[in-house]
Amino acid sequence: MCLPISAWTRQGVFRRCADVRGKAVSLLPGAIYAAGDDETPLWRSDDTEPPPKLAALDGFGTALYLAECALALTGRFYFLRQMMQRGERRQGSVLGRFAGLQYASPMYMREARSETTGELIGFKRTVNGRDISVAPEAVVWGYQPDPFVEAGPGSADGAAAAYGASVLDSIARFTTRFTDGGMLKMTALQVEGDAVLPAEDRSEVRRRWWHFLRRGETMSEGPPVLNHLKPVVLGDGLKDLDNEALTRTQVHAVCAAFGVPVSLILPEAANYATAAVEERGFYTRTVVPQAALIERAVNRRLLSEYGLRLRFEPQRLEVMQAYELEKAQQVGRVYALGIVSRTEARDLLGYTSQGGDEPAPGTEPSGDAEEAAPESTTGTASYDPTALRSLSERVDAMVGTVTATGF
């Protein structure tokens, strides 16, 4: 089986899936805020360079890419804090002596834990064959959660994807060997009847057939032709192995393990509508959770020390804005049907109330009804806002109502 590190360098679908995840996280909109201030960002991802006060975070996007790729391939990421000498400090910097992050390959980092308590006491980093101890406060790290691991890094998505990548890699290597060998199938020589060749003839046959099978069509003298030998073809050729269904199955297996839609790897795999839905699902089910994991690690082990906070803002993505617009249109139709009031519709869309609720169209209670039952102000008698337990359930119920009525 291909290990993730070899699959990364040799198998195209495997590498592309990990690369897509890394780039999606690194390009996810976000900002760095001062702790306690969620209104005024100190640096937004839209800006090409950080401001002077955050100059030490230059190249932060590349760090995010490496962190996500490392999580996808190995289940863990590490960065070493680069610090200035005592007494040194960037002018106007809010990061003190912090000078930047240096990526550390997970292949050369491992944990050091207490033998009695199991607590993390540091890290061991292999440099030029020697182990160097690194204090925990000098490292920014994050782990992929794993239900079978109590402490430390869990298994990576890349480990599961490596099985499918191994099949694809084997097909590619067979094709390469087959074409390099003159596209000749594996052949054995069978002696007919009871014929026995002299030792010198057998030696010559082996020599000529060996050279012919090794050099294929480039051999000018051709294969030996002997009356007592019968060639027997073994195995399948390239045409027989060209199994599109097998290849497609393994491509889907690799993409499923990484949580990447096939339409993002092979654009012809879906039409526009399906690709748009799959892209949104990719962000909501894969990219945003991974970004949240990295966000917590960076905030906890780096930025909080300086009174700063990283916050990703996926709602600024074009694909998410298109979804919000679609949801607003559906909620607007539900409002027009008289199922919810304006305030409830705004709540469903995540907007704050403007004050003074307005009932749904066509559901204004009469004066007599208000006097007889002043507590009944929820609009239609059949609508109970407490019957739906969550925002998502309410949206699903309302969209279903719109579909049933033909809107």
C-alpha cells in the first residue's frame, strides 16, 4: 500500500485532494481581531500584506495551507515559534518578540509525555539524525480528533485514502512498465512433447528470449524461433486492464476519504447545478470544520498570548452568499404564505429584529379576537413556533411547505 508521503508525490488524485483542502482553508475569508472587539479587525484576509503591527504574521496564508495539508495527510501539524533576541522588538508590533512561524514536518516531530501521568511535557524534533528537545510553549500544534486515540494525534484522512491511491498507483505503474517493455505481454516458453534441448541450446534460447522481452520491438533480430518451444502468454495486456469502472471506483474512494467532491477533482463528473451543491457541501462539511480546528489551535497556542484572536468568516464566500440568497427567497415565500411574521423571518435569516413585530400577511387578528384572546398573537392558529426545535428544522419545514404549495 502507498504511504501518504509516497502517494503525495506519485498519485495525482490523492495529491490533488489534499491540495484542494489546503488551498480552501488558506483562502477562506477571515480576520484577526483584538480580544473583546468583534467589530474592528486589525487585519483581514482580503489585504495582501499584514499591517506593521502584525508584520510577524507575513506568510500566514501559506502557514494555513501547510497546516491543513499536514492534518489531511498525517493527522497533525506543527509550527516552531521564531523569537527575537531578548530586548529586540519590531517597532509598533503588538506581538512582542514573536518573529514568525517556521513549519516543522510531522515526519520529524513526535511527542514527549510523562511516563506517570501521560501529560505532554515537550516534543522531540529530529534534525540531521539527532533528537532535539523542544518545549511545548515554543510549538504551535494541532491534532485531528480520533475516537480511538485518548491523547495526541489521531489518524489522518490520508491514511484511509491511501488504499484507493495504491490501486490507482499500481495501474499507473503497470501501464508504465508495459509501454516501456514494448507493450509485450508476459510470456513463458513451453517445451512441446518430450523434446529435450541440449544445454547449449537452452542457454541460447534463454538469452535471446530474455533480451527480446527486455528490449521489445527495439531488438532488430527478433525473438528466437525454435520448433520445440511454444510461447504461452500469461496475464492480461493493457487493453484488458483498461477498466474504467475500477478506476472510477478508486477515484471516488480517495475523494470520499478526503471529504472532497469528485466534481472538484474531475470537473466533467457533474453538471453545474450538482457541482454548486457539492461545492457548498464541501465547505460546510469539510473546510469549515477543519478551519475551526486550526483556528482554535492558533488562538490557544499563539494569538491569545498577545491579546489577539483569529476568526474565519466563511459567510463571506461567494458560494455561501449565493446559498443565503436562495434561503432568503425561500423564507420570503413562506412569509408571503402567512406562515411566519416578519420578525420570525428575519430571525431565520440571522438578522436582528427591527422592533415592533409585524404579523404575517393576511393573518392580522381582528379587534374582537385581540380582546377575547390577547395572548394569541402568533399569527395563524396552526403555527406554533415552539414546535420546531432548531433553526435548521424550521427552515426545512418551511421549504417543504413552499414546495407542497407549488411555489
